Amino acid sequence: MSTVAGVHETYLWMREKLKDVVPDFELKHKAELVFEINRLKAEKGAVILGHNYMEPALYHTVPDFKGDSLELSRKAVEVKGDPIIFCGVRFMAETAKILNPGKTVLLPAREAGCSLAGSISAEDVRQLKQRFPGVPVVTYVNTYADVKAESDICCTSGNAAAVVQSFKTDTVIFLPDEYLAKNVAKETGKHIIFPMSHPSGLRSADASLDYAMIGWHGKCEVHDQFTVQDIERVRQQFPDVVILAHPECRPDVVAASDFSGSTSAMIKYVEGTQAPRYLLLTECSMGDNVAAENPDKEMLRLCSVRCPHMNQITLEDTLNALRYNRYVIDVPEEIRVRARKAVDRMLAIG
């Protein structure tokens, strides 16, 4: 098949899948990029991992595996291709490298960070461990490798409660997402404190304190924007709507929603629901991706919150990552080995 014919066939397939979420002129342009990425990927024996927050024209066309952070962590262990191109943000690509030290891992954008991952440092974790000696550290996978290396175990939004409950100790340190920690504390029946909010300091040996979880004031800049008022306004207009909230949302938003779960859990919920319409309180590109997969169901298109970091991953840069072998993700071996233990423990719990 000629290149022209291949691009046209790619465009027709993309139009059929994405006509309701991507303008036609954009599909025509991006079909050329998709065709070339898939051609070059096959030629080089590469594998592409795509997070649920990727834009629809990328998400539905070039990844070999798609999913949330836990699913992609599992796939990173299983993949045979090399290099691995991670269409997500830096901490995700680092996790792929932690699990695949002998392979080249590429991040299409030079800077694709994360407000949540950037909210805590390895030194912050070390200081907390000094203040609360012997207390196990549970760290959200949305963190950088050096923070994972200071942790006992990682977790995702989907298995956070199970990870916390896996410890037999009375107290755990849960980092760095404030809202996820509060939501998990509520689910597991634990009282939570935030020691950095107390200038006088807290001592783990202080028996007068009643707490079972120690948190940190990190937040996702996307999920932090959703409010209960948003939910109330939507319900006034659409009383029969089903509202799904990510666990990184504020606890009152989660409580006011009909369902809360990881991005993959939200996708499965939409696939199975009989509700006449639904609303996703999460990153808006995921909403477009879910709508494309469920054309028979009505999604309320009220989301306008795009992650500026995920938005840096484009088809153009994914193609350049393949062409020029950029940008290579490296994790120092001493950090990688320690971080690997925390990630492996997470994967063992599921």
C-alpha cells in the first residue's frame, strides 16, 4: 500500500471513530502523523504506552497499550518492544524505566511534569521519617523516582485503600495527595493529620494525639478545580445525570458524586451504566476518549480542565521521539533499585 493510500485509510478510520470529538480538518492533518508513527514504530520494534489523559487523536491511534498508571505499570513489565515511548508525564516514564532498566524509555516532551509529583521531595520524605520513626510510608505512584525510593510501598488511586490496609501497624504516612489521603482515610476509618500544618511539630511518641494517617498538602491542579457547586448546578439542569469523580478530587466533591474511582474504574463504570447521561469530574481529554468509546451514551460536555502537562505530549513530538530517540529517561541505579522495591510491592497487591 502506498503512503498516500495508507494515510487516507488512516483518516477514514479516525473519522469513523473520532468524528464527534475531533474536527475533520484536524483529523486530516493528524492522519499523516498517525500513519508515520505506526510505520516507524513497526520498523524500529518500539512500543507505545498511552495514558487515559492523552488527546483523542493520539489515544485512539498509536498506543499499543492504554490505561491508568497501575495498568501501564503492569504493561511496562510485560512489554517486549524497545524503545518504550511513554505518552504520559515524566513520573510515569520514570516508573517504566524503574521496571525496565535494560531498555530505552523515551518521553516525547522535554518537560512534562506534574503539580502533584512536584509538591514533595525526597528530603521531605526523609524528614517525615525522622519525625515518625518506624511508621511505614505509602507513596502515591504520582511521584518522582527519588521519592519512591524513600518509600516502603507505592499505590495508585485504585488500590490506595488496599495498600493502606495491607500494613498491620496502627499508623501510616500517606504521600503526597491531600485529597486522596483524606478520601482513603474516610474509606479505611482512619483519622488523618498534616504535621506540616503544626509549626510546633508533632512527635510520633506523643500518646495524646489520636491519628492513624499522616498526610501531606499536595494537590493535582486539575482535580483541585472541581467543586460541590459544580455538581449542584449540573444536577439542577440534569437531575438524572450520574456524576463520577476521581479520588484526587476534594472529599466533599467525592461525597456529592455518585461514583469515585481511578480513571480505569470510571471507564468501566460508564461502559456498564444504564444512566441516560453521565459527567466525569476529571481531566477533559479523558472525557473525549470515553465519549468516543461510548457513542450510544450521552456525556455532558461541561469539562474544561485540561492538564497542561499531559497536553505537552503531542503526535508531532511522539513522531520525533521515534525519529530522533528523544527524550531519554534515566534513573540513577541506586535510586532505581530502591524505588523498584516500592513499585513491586504495589504491583503485588494489585
